[in-house]
Amino acid sequence: MYRLIHLHPHHGIPRIGVDPDGYTSEEAALQACRATPGPYFGVGRFDAGGRLAEVVMDAICEAPGGCPSAAMVVDAHTFRRLCDACAYGLATLTVPELAERLGVAVRPAPVLATSGRHAAPDAGCAAGTRIAREFATHVADPIWRMELCAELARTPPAVNGLIIGVGALSHRDVLDLFPALCALGTQLPVGIRADLRRATVRPLSPGGVAALRLGL
């Protein structure tokens, strides 16, 4: 189980706050972390006993002004994520030093590839990013669902954004939006609906989770 976490200083010591909503995959939780306004530091992975087993630090620098660089260290006083350039001249902690302070393993989140064989095609990547960003707040709109299905028919690789958007929903969101999710499941292009149905043989995979939440 994965949950969003934030760090706040308490007499110079980092304290961990945990969001109550749970996610079934690290990818879904990170997507929610980046899409949800709030001071989230990253994602916590919890074991079967509910204990925090690992902290996944979001890869985006938190310096004022919206720095696009990848975070490498944290501010030693505020525990904000910083890239090397924004951290210049400040007291900082490396990821291993932060892990020692917290008493739990910490690692940086993967950075999305923008080129090379691991990168998604430009059109599919752009459409998928938009779908994932808008999904939670727009899926209840029938017109938006029709436009989504048309987009998926034109750009099948954008289905990755659908999978991320569905997976990023909290359990509470799924309950509230389930009628709309099921309606979307029936409206999907035939090929995408068939692919998602096949994914249900692995119900804990991102595709399997999305398919089950869409009523497939």
C-alpha cells in the first residue's frame, strides 16, 4: 500500500505526516502527489502490518519559482527537495543522510524519460499527461468522457494516461465516481477495452487495477 506523505520540521527534526488515502501502486501515488496541491514530499510504501517501509522522494525540485530540475538533496532546515543548483550555499542533507534522520529507507522517484527508447511518442505522451491530470475532476462529465474516448481512438498510446488517472484515484474517489467509471468502461474504443479486460488476469497491475475500477 502506498500513501502520500509530507515532511515538516519539529525542533530541527523531520516529522512525517501521512495522508489517509491509499494507492495500489507507486506510479499512481506519485501521479497523485504531483497532481494534488499541498506540501507533499513524496510517497510512503507501507508493509502488510501498516508500518512505513520506505519513502520515495518526489523527483521535482521545490525551490521558489518552479525550478524544472530534478531534486538531489533536501534543505536541512525546511526539508524541501532541491536540485544541486538551487541548493548552492544552503545547508542540505543527501538522500542517505535524510534516511538516517528518518530511520527509514529513502530513495528518489524515477524521472520520466523525455527521449530515447524509454520515452513515449510525443502525441501519446502529451495526450496521456493531460488525461491523467484531468481525470479525477472531469470523469463525471459525460461530454468529457466522449471527448476522452475520441482522443483514445485517435491516439491509442494515450491509454497510459487513462491507466494512471484511474489508478491515482483514492478508494473514496472510486466509490464516489463508480457509476461514471463504469459508464466510461462501456464507452471505451473496442481495442482498448479488450486490452484492459485482458489485463484483469493480473488484478494488481496498473492495467488490471484500472480495468476493475472501470467495471471491466
